[in-house]
Amino acid sequence: MNLGLLLLRLLLAALLFGHGTQKLFGWFGGAGLAGTAAVFDRWGFVPARRMVLVAAAAELGPVSPVFAGARRLARHLAARPHHPSTSSTRAMRPHADAPHQTPRADPRRSGRQDLTGVASVAAGLLTPGGCAVAVGTMTVAAVATAPNGFWAQQGGCEAPFWYGAVAAVLAFTGPGTWSLDHALGLTQLGGHAWGFAASAVGLAAAAVPLIARSRVLSARTTPASTTR
């Protein structure tokens, strides 16, 4: 059982690594930074380029020290001032002049939370907290892709739903004895109470960016509807 829990944590981290490199480098058939930013913008997650960078850093950073350089690069690029007047930004964000300045969650803060969450799940350290972050992150992704249906071949929410479900299950089971929680004597971090708490906190946290996204999408559609 303990070996199974370790493999489950590492498998989840490996899958997140794959998604991160798809976003940032275009590996494994991914769209890369520009292509993914266009998708994020269409979904209503703005500023799109920075959101892609912090999402990729969240998925890549905790997996291996080898990718620490990629994480630092992503943080550096995300910290650069945003100039919506540049042609590249306009090409990537067709709604640059649209009311995308609607109040939104700070993407850098969410990136730091994601880094903490994925690292926590992979290492089995303060596992319920890391699971809560993973549940929240995957809930946001699942809601964004839900209009396409459930199954992955239709572009639906199957993959983020599964990742979030795995994280929730780990909050109930605990990380097992082959984890930093066990090594540090934090063996009580598991069970029904922690599982329900991690799931509830994750879902509540997901509401913040989803509400901001809803406002962005509403602001984009309102001018079109009023002119009819």
C-alpha cells in the first residue's frame, strides 16, 4: 500500500510535468507559450501570457531540481512589465482593448500557491494542504473545459477532473509511510476529516479565479449584446 501511494504521488507529478512542458516549451505536441496564451485569453484568464507562465512554473517547478532554471526563467518573465500596446501582445490577446481590467486574482500569488501544492503532494509534505491546492487548480481547469463535455477526446474536462480527484483521494488516505509527513512524525495528517477539509478548501479557493473569469467573459459579451 505504501509503495502504491508513493507511485500515485509521483505519477501525478509526472503528468503535471508533461502539461507544464507542453505549455512552456511546446513539448509532447503542446501549443507552446504563444498558443496556450491564446487559449487562456479565450477562456477569460487574463493577462493570458503571465497566467500561462505561472501555470507552467507551477507544474514544472516542484518535479525535479533539474528544472529549477526553467522555474526561475518563468518567474523572471512573469515579473517583466506588461505592455499591451506591443504588436505581439495584441496578436496574442485579441481583446487587449476590451475591458479585461476587471478585478482579478493575482496570478503570481496563485503561482506560488500552485508550486507549494504540487511540491507538497509529490514529497508527501503537509499533504492535505497540497491536495487542497491541487483540487482548486484542477477545478478551475475542469470548469474551463467543461463546455466541451467530459471526455478528453472531445476536449472535455476528463483530465483535470481525474487529477483533482486523485489529489482529493490522497487527502483522505494520507501520503503513506514513504513520505516527509511520516518522516517528520506528522502521521495524523490523513483520514476523513482532512480529506473533506482539503476538498472543501480547494473548491472554495477555485471560486476566486472562476468569478474573475466570469466577469471578464461577461464584460466581453455585454457590448455585443447591447448593440443588437
